[in-house]
Amino acid sequence: MTAGPLLAAVEAGGTKFLCALVRDTVTIARMRIVTADPDATFAAVAAFFADRLGPIAAAGVASFGPIDLDPASPGYGRLTTTPKPGWSGVDLLGRVRAIVGAPVAVDTDVNAAAVAEARAGGIDGRLAYVTVGTGIGVGVAERGRPLPGAHAEGGHIRVPRAPDDAFAGTCPWHGDCLEGLAAGPALAMRWGVPAEALAADHPAWAVEAHYLAALCLSLTYLIRPERIVLGGGVAAMPGLHDRVRARFAALAAGYALDRHSARPAAYIVPPRLADAGLHGALLLAEALADPPSPAPPPC
């Protein structure tokens, strides 16, 4: 039996890069790289892929953003006004393509994760994927595919303040947008310790649940997903999903909920996949290596 194509997957995050080589659904090699400055980070990525076993057929990149996703744009595949110091304007697509020597498909990490979670969960309609970590991102999959060109900036919407919350926020552009109030750096600045150091019964989590529930309610009323997957390092805190569901129900007050959102326990859920973004990057590579056949011409 002929072996399938060798595929490369990269999840490019503000905290870490995950790289993998996969053939026939088997992960041959995998590596975690701490995100440093662009030159140091891509040197480590290049060193990983230098040990590949044969030519790479295609690569998929699931990246933090903002990133230019318009194939007709001269800046296609470049990061834009990212808050990650030193990374604005970096040609992510070009750098990865030079390393792997193969065609590269790129999308946001959350769009890629949304597609991977939709396929893993058998969601044939619309799924929203939310990651809460260094930043807050929102991706959307429709029928198991990313929405073409969609680049939501859900972390920068305005949400109603939690009761008695006077925290100024940490976003360098908006101050107290959702990301400025509820991402990992905001938690650390607000409470004086990293999010992972906060006990499960700390008051921080009631405040956090309010903001994430407000985001989930906005997504519910705007795009009507069948499911909202709430992932990322901050969202992994034990008990946080239950708090978010309870606060979601309170904020919704029973108004205009459908058969999905009226059951928060099955509607706002943790990820099925440990590294949904990396899985999504692999799906991008698979689609590039084996594109769908064109539709036959009309008779």
C-alpha cells in the first residue's frame, strides 16, 4: 500500500508554537516551542522540520492574530496589529512556506480549532470556538468548514460590566474591552497573581464567568450556533464552565433561546480535543494536499 502524503501542521500562538509532522493520520513527530521573538521562534520551527522524513506535501498554519486572510491582498498571510511585541507585520505564511518547501494554507487559530471541534463533535451546523488565554479569540465553523475570509475579533467587543467592577482593563487599544477585562494578563493584573495560581473558589472566577457568559450570550443572539466550545488555558480552570453556564442563563433571562442555547450544559462545553488548533492546522494541510474535485460542468 502506498504511503500517504507527509503533512506539516503549525499552531502559532502568542505563548507557544506547536509543530507536527503527520502521515496517514499518524503523528510522526511533534514539538512545543516557546514563542519568543520572530527570528528565534522560526529558527526553532525550522530546526524541527529539518528532520522531516521525506518531502512535505502541504502545510497548514493556525495562527494567532490579527492576520490578513484575504488571498488577493499584498499582505496575505501577514500578522497585522497584533499586541504581541515584535510580531506586527511578520510574514507568517512566507516564513513557514520557506521552511517546509511546500504549499501552505493559513487561517486563524480559532477558526481552525472551530473546524476541528465541529468535525470531532459531529456538528453539521454552526459552531463557535472561544479561546481564553493570553488573549480572547472567537472562531466560527459552518458545516465543518471555516467561513471563507472570516476573521472575528470577538475579544475586543464591549460587554456589560460585572457588578462593582472598576478595573480599567489591559487592552492597549480599548482598555476595558472583553479581552482587556477577562484574558489571562487581565486576570494577573487585576488579582496580582497568574490565573493558574488563583484557587477555584477565588472571587476572580465569578467575575470571569460574568464576562465569558456575556460573550456567549452575544454569540447566541448574533450567530445562533449549535454549540459554543469554551477553551484555552484560562477556561480550563475546574468549575469555570459551570459558572459560565449559570451566569449565561441569568443574563439571558429566558429571552429568545432556541433548542440549543436553552440547555446550557450541552451548549457551552469544553473542547473535545486537547490541541484543537493543531488539529485544525492539519485539516488545512489535508485540504491543500487533497483538494475537493471540481464540480462537473452542466450538461
